[in-house]
Amino acid sequence: MNIREAKEQIKKAVSIYLMKDEFGAYRIPVERQRPVFLLGAPGIGKTAVMEQVAQELDIALVSYSMTHHTRQSALGLPFISHKKYQGKEFDVSEYTMSEIVASVYETMEQTGKKEGILFLDEINCVSETLAPSMLQFLQYKTFGKHQIPQGWVVATAGNPPQFNRSVREFDIVTMDRMKVLEVEADYETWRGYGVNKGIHSAILTYLDIKKNDFYVIENTVDGKAYVTARGWEDLSESLYLYEELGYEVDETLVGQYLRNRRISREFASYYDLYQKYKKDYRVHQILSGEADREVRNRAKNASFDERLSLMGLLLEALQIDIRKNVETEHGMKLLLGVLKEVKEELCKPEVAEVQQIMEILLAKEEAAKLTMQQQEQANALSPVDRKAYQLIIWTLQQDAKAIRMHDITTGEAAFGLIKSRFDANIGVMKKEAEDIKNKLSNLFAFVEKIFGDGNEMLILVTDLTVNYNSAKFISQKGCKEYFKYNKKFQLYERQQEILSVLDKIDLDQLELN
């Protein structure tokens, strides 16, 4: 199966393990809750899947790599306990709580989340001294005498033996205590993830042309040559930052992430060509509806590979704007809830000094920091929510500075200033959304005029549909050209599936009164 199918299986397994009866007891007893064992090649996203499942189910996640654990660190250290049995006294060996079990309890204390996933990576690389204890753990969820708290589901992962010399093949008795999911690298599945993750368009368009280069592990005269999904994703992050700093992207950089000489060389060459297309096509002019005749003629006569690159450039530029707008709107929605609480406290008659105003804003700022910290400790904080909390904290800080600068001393006046600043930011966000709508229309007009309703239009509509941010943006703000071609290509059902889980708040609802 591919990683997307595996994620759905894991999510369903965790969901049924956390189901309770009418008395609050878990429907499936602990000893029958088989841990999931995600078995697959390195770098295909096994750890990321666990993070996504925890975030989507709003539960905590504790992750451990088993490669460095010894019997002592996993089971705890021995100590002598003095006990009395049938009138006689004895010294008995006991064990302290395992580091792994203790970390689960610490996460529960710090985050307030009583349910979660304990994810043990590289489970089939445990040391020889720890291996006998794993059988007991996999069935009864205990290390030594200490059990994983109820409400915590065990998930594991590992690589097949051909990828890791440290792997110990599990026997049938061990495997029979787990839900085994064998996962294979699949580009089309990863591409959908990459579109939403914001993987650099040069990577996606290169792999659209050369799908077989997505995941490669070979034995060569120089040793192992490999390219993994993790390598492409890490390279993407570096490409963005190199571009931001004006550094040259060359084969030396690419080869640090893609450990295959042919692929690193070919991608480095393609990246240079991609950058040349960016200059030649003047992407922002196309999105502004100002593409000149030279650009239109070149696009019309371009080869298929060049057209793919052009579509990647156009979509990347547009999706960056869309992602920023959607994330800002999400942050403003959470900020609105906080500011309504601020209003309630500021407008009390007894608030008549600047110090009281500052204390109220500081308390809300500290509360936001604490919530963000708790979510982060539970590994349940998505990048989008992190940005939202950062926006809340930054806004409260800036509001406090503005209140001091204007010598405001009453709560009502302070809230009036806060409201005017919030409304101004909403206005900026609405203006940006309107600009994006115009760019969308200009992009459809360009593709329709140059390519008609061919493959290029299909690529455009498909990527806008599978990308969470653009699907959400279009569902809220509209785009008649998109719906026209979505219906033509019969992608409407796929779009509805995506939009069914979206938060449909409208910009006009973001009013602070």
C-alpha cells in the first residue's frame, strides 16, 4: 500500500482503540490492541504520518527511536526494595519507571491530554538484550512492571532488512501481536502531499517528467546510491532558503540530499533551466494579465516539458499568495476569539488605569504562549496553528505598545484602538484576497488562450483542487473559471470530498464588535 492508505489504516486503528462503552471502559482491552507496525523503506514519511494522525485526532504523540535504547533505559534501573511476606523479611529487586513510560506521563501532565500515540521507530533494531522484553510490551504495553497508561495506543515502524543492517527479523510469535502495514514509495501519493506541503515547484515538475527518479536505491561500484522522499523534501527547504539569500544552487548542494550522481546532476541542470524559464516568462506579468506577445508565442510553441515547467512556475507563485492569505485568515479567526475576551475584561467599569490594561493584555499573551507550548509538547501543534498563535502573541504585544504611545488610560478607549487596528488588518487581508482572485482569473485566461482545455488546463484545475489552501480559498471566495473546468474534467466529486472538511468561515464574519 502507499503511505496515504497506511495513514487511513492507522487513523482507523487508533480511533477504534480509543472507543469506550457506556461505562467509560475501552471497548477493546489493552491486550487486544495490537500495535500498528509500519514497515517500509527509509524516508517515505512514516514519522510524518504519525504526527498527522495525532493532530487530526487531537491527541498527544510521544516519539522514540529504539536504536539507542538498552535494556536498562527501556525497562528502568534495578533497585532493592525491603518487603515482608508471611512474617519474614526479604530484599527484593524492583525496577524504576522506564524513561519511555515516564515520558508518556510527563506529556499528559504538561499538555492535559489523557490520550495519545506512543510511537516507537526502528522497533526491529532493538538491542539483543532488549529483544525478549519486546514480546511482553507488544501485547501488554508494559516495560518491566510499569504499563503504558490506558488511552495510549502503541504504534511502531521499521525498515525491511535490505535497507538496514541493524534490523532483527521478527519471528511469527512477535509479528502475530502486531497489525503489519507494508508501505511502498509512490510518487503520485507523495505528490499530493507535496502540493499541500509547499514542496518546491522545481522538484514537483522535475518528478512529473521523471517519475522513476522519485525513489531510487541501487548498489553501485561506489557503494549505495539512494534518493528518498525525505531527501526531496529536505532539498526543497534548502532551495527556498538559498533563493531567499541569493546563494547559487549547484550540483554540490543537490548531491548532499540526492545521493545518486545521475539524478543529482540531472536535477541540478533542470533547476538551472527552471530558473531561466522564471526569468523568460515573467510569471508575475502573466498573473497580472499583462503577458506580452513574446511570452504568449513562446508558451504556445513550447515543448511539453517546458509547458510543465511553466505551469509549475505559475502555480507556485499563486499558491504562495493563497497559502499566506488562508493562514492569515485562520490566525485572524483565532485572534478574534481572544480579542472578544479582551473586550469583556477591558470594558469593565473598574478598568481605569493603563497598568490594568497592560495586565489584561499580558495575561492573554501568556495564555496563548502556554496553549502553544502545551500543543507543541504533545506534538499536536500543526505549522498553521503555530503561525496563528504567533500572530495572536505578536498582535497583543503591538496593541500594548500602541496603547502606551497614545496615552490611553481607560479600558473602553483601549478596546477602541484594538478594534481599529484589527479592522485595518482585516481590510488588508480582504484586499489581498481580491488581488488573488484577479490573479486566478488572469491565469485561467492565459492558459485558455494559449493551451485551450488541454493537459495544461487539467494540471491547473487538478492542482488547485488537491491543494487544501487553494480549495479552501476558492470555496470561500469563488472562481467561475475554476468551476467551469472542474465540471468539464469531472473533478467535482473530488473537490466536494475536500471541501466537506473545510472550515467555511467567511471574511465578512471576522468582525470585532
